[in-house]
Amino acid sequence: MIRRALSTAGLARSSLKDYPLHIEVLPKASLREGGNAMPTQRKIIDCRSFPSEKNCTIAISGTEEEVLELATHHASTVHGHANTPELLEQIRSMLKDEAEGKAVSA
């Protein structure tokens, strides 16, 4: 799904490594689009909070399930972690409420 969106936008995978990337997943019935989705507790994970050789600046926010899916994919494809149930639980333990996470990274 991410690759399809990037190729639709005309972005080559190789050109993305040079640019900071912010991914924000909105609920399906987004309030921005006039939907009437109930507010849910949004979660965030920010790579800047964790040391890495890549000095990654990715921040992912959304529902817990959305963030877990994208963060697990990111950790395995970009940082080389094995995609295991243990990784999923480790990432789950690192999630913060969005308001708290933005205050920490600001």
C-alpha cells in the first residue's frame, strides 16, 4: 500500500532516502473530510527518540493498530529488524499518546 502510494505520487524509492518523511494515517471517516468519526486516542512513535545508525527522523501517528503496522514495517525494512511478535510487542511498549509524543519531540 505504501509503495503504491509512492509510485502514484511519482516518487522513486531511491529519491526518498534524502528527504525527511512524515506519515500520518487518518481514520477512514476523517474529520478533515467531513466525516463523523468518533475521536480516538491517537498514538505516535518517533525514530528520533531511539538511537540508530541511520539517524532516522520518521514519526508515525494514528490509531494504535495503524502505527503498529507501519512502525513494524519500517523497523524491518529500513532498520533491518526481524519482523517477529517480539518486535511488535517492543514497538507497542514504545508508543506514546500523540499529545505526549509531540510535546517530547518539540
